[in-house]
Amino acid sequence: MEEAKNGRGILLEVKNLQTHLFLDTGVSRVIDGVSFDIMAGETLGVVGESGCGKSLTALSIMRQIPNPPGKIVGGEILFEGKNLLEKSRAEMRNIRGGQIAMIFQEPMTSLNPVMTAGRQIKETLKIHQKLSDAEAKKRAVEMLDIVRIPLAKQRYGEYPHQLSGGMRQRVMIAMALACHPKLLICDEPTTALDVTVQAQVLNLIRDLQKSLNMSIMLITHDLGVVSQMADRVIVMYAGKIVEYGNGRLIFSRPLHPYTRALLDSIPRVPKGGRAETEQKKLYAINGMVPNLLLEHPGCLFAPRCESACPECGEKDPPEYEDKNGKTFCFRRLHYDDQ
């Protein structure tokens, strides 16, 4: 396996991924040439506006794109060096849940409402670990205890509607981690949770990652969460990656205007206190995301970019790469002069 500079091997490598939606009105290029990798034991954050392709990238990795209308039309998804796009459906069923697991956005719609929480974990163990019914039940109770659900034996027999939002999310985590996957994909794992429970769930995921030496792909709108959790960060816009690099440096020295605009959109309390806060308007990115059913020459962010130059709307932006990461932007070439 190829080695990274930090000595950790590449677990997942996505190369020029292209996922399209074939609609009555045309073809929407929802994922258009996305490439990145995830190292063993690291956390990769994926951020961007709603509709930029974050969740569809994750579903492409899991081979769970609804078809129709969606289809992966190009690229490679290499997991431990083997292309998942060449795997049969049966092979992918063994990989999903066993080696790659996913926590979905809303546990209430992801969990089966007519099955108890414990049984849903038990079924996962029976399928992937080939455990007996008794062994799987014992392990399921242990997993509920590991994710810090109180009275685990009692909760095992309860249905999703009997659990709080935080507990349902913990059940999803327990189900995802039951078979000790090498890669955990978290798609907005704390969206519906209050701040206190959100912190508990994130700390739990981080603790379990360390104990299992697991890689995490963390998809979220919350830049604060990414800054605390991610080793590296992908910034996506309209189905493309616009910036990709070191998590700490992306927040302290963003290279792409879109990344800088996202950071400027975070509410802040000025040093002057409440009076100054009331006078200052919250920054917002002007314009709308592009219609991906249409052809767009040049940089897709150019119509909304405050730093755009004439060539931004005419040519594809060049790639700039250094030891900390990469970006695709004409303005990056002049960054140090600004």
C-alpha cells in the first residue's frame, strides 16, 4: 500500500469520480471529477453548501446511489487498493457494514421503526460476523453500552420512537461500529441534536476512533465541528473540490475565495460587545449556486466571487498545490501579492 508522508497508508482513494443524475430535463453533473484520499486512522472533513455533492460523494463510495436517476459514470474508488466500482452487488453487501460503515443524517428515518434498536444491531452482527443469535444479542447489548446508552439491556428491547434523538443517534453509531469497520462515513451526524448532545456524540466518535484505529469521513455544514475533528479538509462547491488540505491551515489561511467566504459567514461576537454586534450585519455569499443541468465555462464560483477576474469565467481554474494541500483558482496565483 502506498505510504503517506506521515507514515500512514492510504485506506481509500477516490480518483476523478463522476456521478450524474439522468433527469427528464437533462443530465445533472452532481459529482464532476472529484479526487481525494483518506489515510488509515485519520479524519477527513467534507464541507460546503447544501447541494454541493457531499452526501452523494459518500453514497457513491457506498455504491448506494439510487438508480434511476443516479449513476456513477466515471472514475475509480479504491479501497485498500481494490476498485469498489468493479465489485459485484454481493461483494459490496459484505463490504458495507463490515469494512465501510455509514451514519446517516436523520436516525429516525434511517432506523427501522418496526424493529427494536437491539435487533437492528443484532442483525448486522449476524450478517457480517456470522454470530449465533445469542452471541449477536450479547454483542449488541455490549455495543449499546460502549456508546454510553444507559440501561443498555432495557434499551435493547425498545423501538426508535421510544428513544430520544441523542439515543437514536447513538444506536446508529453502535450499529455502524458493531463490526469494527476500517472506514466510518458520518453524514451530518449531529444535525438534529442540541449543542450539549452534539458535543457528547462527537466526543464519543473521537474516542471510538482512537480505540479502533478507524478512519472517518466527516460530512458537515458546521465549520466549528470540522476545525476540532478533522486532520484534513475538502471544500466542495457545485460537485467539484475547490480546496483540499491541512485542516488547521485551511481555517487560518484559506486559499480559495469560496473557502474564505464560508469562514466570513460564521457569526462572531466583536470585541466591542453587544452594541457593536447589533450594528454589524452578518456576511452572506451573494447569488445562487449554479444550475448543474447547464454548461458553465470557467470557474463555477466566478459569478458569486468578489475576487473574480475576466479569465475566471472563461477557462477552467488551474490547480495550485503545495505541501499543505491544493486549490483550484486563478486568484490563488496572486494570493501572496494581496
